[in-house]
Amino acid sequence: MAYDEDLSFIYKNPTRIVFGINSLRDLGPEVDELKCSKAFVVSDKGVAAAGLVEKVEQALGKRWVGTFDDCPQDSGLHIVNQAADLAREKGADILVSLGGGSVIDTAKGMAILLKEGGKIEDHYGLQLFTRAQTPHVAIPTTAGTGSEVTWALVVKDWDKNQKILLGDDHIIPNTAILDPALTQGLPPMITAFTGMDALTHAIEAIHALQAEPIADTMAFGAIRMIVEYLPKCVENGDDLFARGQQQIAATIAGAAFGNAQIGLVHATAHSAGALYKVPHGLANSILLPYCMEYNMDECADRYAFVADAMGVKEKGMSDEEASQAAIDAIFELTKNIGLPQKLEEAGVEESGLEAIAELSLSDGSIVYNPKMIFETDQVMEVLKKAF
């Protein structure tokens, strides 16, 4: 996968980033900057119970017109439709999402419906829109999703037990506010697996078929930061410097994979999440090293680059040796931060592996995997090892 004179790509990252401890106080002026005056907040019950929704409503002041705080772990098509109806009733002209990836993706879907009308089911597909959608300020309360800077949204069809990928450049959030103080109360386990979500984004950006030098450089930097700061965040959640560095890394990784795409890890993680409700970051964390082992004969040079970023590539190593060092380092990292390393530990049943494999083949992420995958047996090879 070395680059040559035929290299050609488009890089895009339009989101305005506002970073700093207590940067939430900048929310009102950022809404004003977007020429909006009626902000509707989207969040979940956990974030609301932590008092963060109230802080956002206070930061908005007279601009706040309403709140929907009922986003579940895997937001559904019906959730997006319901929340959009409420925001429309309130006359919202801008959305403010506060939460993890499910919340941010719900708001992305709502942004479409407030502009284009209908239900989210009417807008399946990629790159369908020709105009800007409803303005959106994303405020992540985890440090992993990267959704605050990406064009994709993933939402679950609860009737079919399947996660649906939609995407368009026009739904990339206008602004992202990264306030380390908002992640301070995140429990160690959630800190750990959302952080591994970010690491997966960075590594998949490096091995994906649309990989390119700008995304490579961003992903390399994100990996270095995550390896250093994620363990510190897990060990001491009050370390706001480490929290902030992990937030930045997650956003960088999001921008990287938003341009280079992802692959088999996300395809299988989406499917395991849809069928067994495994949290997305945890599924990614478990599946990442096994998918790398499967892909290694196709992209060892890419994983040697990952090993370099992780600080485990030694002089004289072959690409294959460096790749294995990176894989071993990932296993060691997840062990050290207290995460499961097998799907069985996350509640997946062996009898369900084939269903996960079949669902993975229809996931949009799989087409960018460095090794072409066409058969269920290929995915099963990975899942059996990960089980």
C-alpha cells in the first residue's frame, strides 16, 4: 500500500474546533456565530443525570428552546424521527448535541429531517444532499467517537436488529466544543472502551483503501497520544490535562477516518452491537487485534507504521515483525486498562457468530478493508479467534 505518482485524493474537515477546560461557556457565542437563535439540545438520561444538560441549557440562555434527552445506547430510526418532530415543534434553527456517538449521530439525523422533511428512512444512502443541512454544534462527553467531525451517522433499525449507515458531507457538524471538564466524571470502563474506539479509528484510517498522507499523519499523531494518555485517564479520571489530550486525539482520529474510511473492525463491531448490544467501543477494542492479524499479509507495511506510532517498532524489524509487535501492544494495552479481550466476555454467544458474520458483509465499512472480503467464512475466521 505504498504511495506512488498515481496518488490522488480529496481531504475535507470543515468543523470549527473550540477546545479548553470550561470551553462550554463559549457555546452561546458559537451559536450566534452561526447566525442562529433557537437551539434545541439532544442528549441522554445519563448525561442529564450528571447535571451536564442543565449546564448546556444555562450556557445557551435565551437561545435554548427545548431538550430531548432520551437517546439510548444504540439510537433508533424511530428515536431520530421522534426527536426531530419535537425540535420542529419548538421552532429550532440549530441543534446542540451533548453526549457520545449515539447522541451526536441522532442529532445528525435530526439535522437532515429539519431541513429536508420526511422520516430518516426516506434518506438512506450516501452523499445525497446538495445544500447545507440544519446547523449543529456537537459537544462530546466521551473521548472516542470522533463523530463531532465526521460525515457519517450510524443508527439502528430496531425491527431488523441492524445498524444503518448514512453519510453526507453536509451533515458534518459546524462546530465541536471539546471541554475536558465534561468527561471528568466518566467511569473508568467507559473511558477505556471509548478511548479504544478512537484508537480503532486511527488504525483503520491507516489501513483503509482510501488511506492518504494527510489522514496518515493525523492518525499517527492520534495513536501516539492515545497510547500515552488513555491509561492515565483510566487511572485518574480527574487528570484534566490527560482527559483533554485524549479528547483531542479522538477528534483527530475522527477526522482521519472521516477521510480515509474504516474497514472490517467496524463492520463486525457494528454487527455485534446490533445483535448483542455490545457497546461500540468495546466491540472495536476486542475485534481490532484479530482483524489486524487477518489483514496483516495484505498491509504489513501499514501496521509497521502503526507500530512506529505506538513506540514498539525496533530497528531491523521486518514489516511483519513490526505488525505483530503492534498487535501484541494492543492486547497489552487493553489488558492494562481492564477491558475484555474476547467476545464471549462481552455477552456474545457462539451460536450467534454466523449471524454477525452475515450482517457484517452488508455493512458499508467492509468495502474499504485492505483485504477484500466476499464470503461469510472469511469473517468467521476472525470471529472464531475473537470469541
